[in-house]
Amino acid sequence: MLTVIPIPAFEDNYIWLMHNGREAVAVDAGDAEPLLDYLASHNLHLIAVLDTHHHGDHTGGNTDLLRHLPGLAIYGSRRIATVNHSVGAGATIVFPTLPLSLEVLGVPGHTADHLAYYGANCLFCGDALFTCGCGKLFEGTPQQAYTSLQKFAALPDGAMVYPAHEYTLENIRFAKLVEPENAALLEREVRDRALRERNLPTLPASLALEKRTNPFLRCQESIVIEAASRFAGRCLDDPVSVFAAVREWRNTF
């Protein structure tokens, strides 16, 4: 049976670790130390790392991991110097001994090289999608980011979303400006705030919940269109322009 656990890193990052009690695969190992500590204390053998994009808080631990674990497979964009198994959209990564098969999704927006990994009902989406939010567009366009989010939206509602940061409560604060009367959003705030008060992660979350509460996945909803239009000061009539306005609103929040 595959287990997925979050390993906290830095102030608000999570390194996701999938394991079967013997072997493990990590996602976005920004810091090697907490990951190596967890592996040692649980007697797990790390067989691979999956990088979603090139930012240092997602890849910074790779060099130390390679030093401690020679031959470790690191998957990701060829843009990342420490990647030794470059992959791109449409690829499939198989780990027979876990067993685990992951589809690689190309999801540019936050960065040009951003990848996500989907399999075993899990979506590891880095900074392309957050719980109740999405990443800033450092290198991509609103069209690219919107298209990437639509790839996520097309996955089964039961898929569990595993972003790389604990941003949920702050994202909910913004989402309430967009949809102040969204009952599912208000219920989510109560539940997630209670989790954080107990120092528990708000992640993962189901894709179904994201579709009900995440404004960036709701750009075709009339209330989101109206809110984005008010912010933009003009009538917005297509989901990409709605997304762009909501993203700019979030940037200034």
C-alpha cells in the first residue's frame, strides 16, 4: 500500500514523500536535511526525486541528496542542472517496486518549465495550483496558466491535490473577496483553520473541493466573472481575461 506524507521544509514548504514502507519517492526536495532525517528514522530507501520546476525551494536539496545517495534518479525539466532523467509533457514514469505509475503534465504559467505528476489518485502540482489558489506567473502568460489549470480541472473529482506550500488560509482570505457568500468556501475556512490551530497540514485537498472553492478554477462562474469585472473596471467576457484579472487582484492583495 502506498502512503503519502508531508515533510515540512523552510517556513511553509512541503516535501511530499510516497512510500510503501521500504522504498520511497520524493517530490520537490528543496531541503535535503529533513528528508534524509525522515528516511533514516523510518528506514526508507529513496529511489527517486520528482522536481516540478526549477525554483530553489523545490530543487535546492538535490545536490546534497546526490552526495548522500549516489545514483539517485532525479526527474524533471532539463532546465534543472541536477536532473539526470529529463522528462516532459506526455511522459510516464513507472516505479514497479512501489508500485506506482505517474503521468507527466506540462503546466506552464508559474514557470515556463513547470511539470506536474499524476497517478494513484494523487496530483503533485508544485506551485502551478495551490489549495484555494495558484502560483504567481513569473514566466508564463495568463493563457498558459489558465490552460494548465484546465488540465487539472479535467482530472477526476476524487483526485487529491498535493501542492508544495501551506498557503491555504491566506488563499481563502482572498477567495472570500471574490466569493464572499460561497458556502463551501466558508465551511472550508472553519475546517482548515481548525487544522492549522492543531499544527496539522490543510493538504491534500480533493479536486472536487478546489472546483467549489478555488477562484482560479471558477473563472466561468458568473459570480467570479462579476467580481473580476468590478476589479478590472470593465466587463470581462472570457475566462482567460477573468483569470488574468483575478490573478492581478491576488498579486495586489
